[in-house]
Amino acid sequence: MDVTRLLIALFVGMAVLIFLIMKTRLHPSLSLVISACVGGIVGGVELASIPGLITSGFGNTLAGIGLVIAFGCMMGQIMEESNSAKVMAHTFIKALHGKNEEIALAITGFLVSIPIFADSALILLAPLVKSISQTKKKSLTGLALAMACALNITHASVPPTPGPLAVIAQFGDTIDLGTYILFAIAMGIPLMVLIGIMSRIVGRKWYKVVDENGEIEYRMMGLGDLPVYDAVRELHHKGYDGYLTLEWLKRWRPELRDPDVIFYHFQTYMETLLAEIENDEK
């Protein structure tokens, strides 16, 4: 069979699959079957042979990965019901002496996503991230980034998630499952550490905390957790004499105060702040 025609059939089948799932909202199972049929037709397979090829391919894949996925789902359910994922996160936070919450969440996400699907683990751990942000006054942006990225590292590379298992099944007995799991974990650890470090940097740059209701609370300049005085003083020490501007997007956040209140407060607050800095340096 012509290789070029097979490649064209592959791309056409993938395009049909993406279109059916994203545009028509058709169930993924039906979308897979339809795209497989389209790919077979474009690839030159006889119509009578297509159903048999689909069922045999599905059966062979399920035979290789079905039992491992079933045990993975069972372990995920156990972790969800026992709250062991939250206990694990608090254990890592204590082990790091109550600091480096981003690293602790990255480690937790890295381990939890091995038996649990990443989307389920994200829902499971999201309240914990908000709680840590509220109690520790840590940036929700950095904490969420650390957890979400670490979840997807093992979800995409470490069995028993279906993706890597399906890849292993294609190679038959040439790849040992246990060796592959150890290798994938070893390759993912440096990425997990890097994510933990980068999330701290991102958290400092986009600092947002949650209020007592678990929601992000936007406050007027100087009334929140951002160290405005220290930041402006450091700019003044560096010789900066340019503009200090305020971005207040009420269009996207209707709960924010009106511009006439916000900009007047910003002006008076910054004038007082700059005067205090100049007096402190005299």
C-alpha cells in the first residue's frame, strides 16, 4: 500500500476526529469510529474490511492496556475517597518546613497524577490550592501553575494513564512496562523541579491571593498584600523618575470600584507614598 496515501489518510482521519469533537460536540467514541472509517476509505481499505479492522485494533489495544487502566482508576478512586492526596500535599509542605509550597504542590501533582487522570486530580486538589493561598498568603497563580503543570507531566508520560500505555502497546513485548515507568518518572523529575522554581517566579510577578470565601479579592492600591512602598522605594533608589501608572479593568471585572473612586485614591495614595519616601531619605 502506498505510504503517501496512508499518511494522507492519517491526517484526514485526525482532521475529521478533531472537527467532530470540537465543532459538532459528537461523543468521542462515535467520533473515533467515524474518523477511523474515513481514514480507512481514504487509505484504500475495502469497505467490507473496515469494521473488522476497527474491532480488532480496539481489542488488541484494550488487551494490552485495559487491565492496567482499570487498576489505575481503582487506585484513583481510593485516593479520592480517602483524601490521601490532600494529606500528601500537607506532608510535603511540612517536610519543607512550611515553605516552598509551590515545590510541595508540584511534587504532589507529580505523584497524584500517576494513578489519577489529570483532570480529576485537578478538581480534587483545586480547593487545597485555594486554601494554601488564603492561609499562607501565597500567590494563587504560582500555586495553581505548579500543580497543573506537574499533573500533566506524569499524566502524559507515566502509565497507567491511557496515552503512554497505548504507545507501549504498539511496541508489543519490546518495551518492559516497569522499566518504562521508572524511566518516565526519572525523566519527569527535573521538569517537576523546574516547574516548582518557575512557578515561584510567576507567582511573584502575578501576585493574586484569595479571600475568606476562596475567591480572588481585588483591592485598591496600598490596601492589599502587594508591598507597594518597598517596590516604589526600590525604584526611587535606582534613580527611576518616570511614570507610575495604574491599570484598572472594570470592563472585565464588574465588581471593581468605579474609576472616579479608584483613580482619585491612586493619585492621593501615591503622592503621600512618594512624600514619605523622600522624607525617609533625608
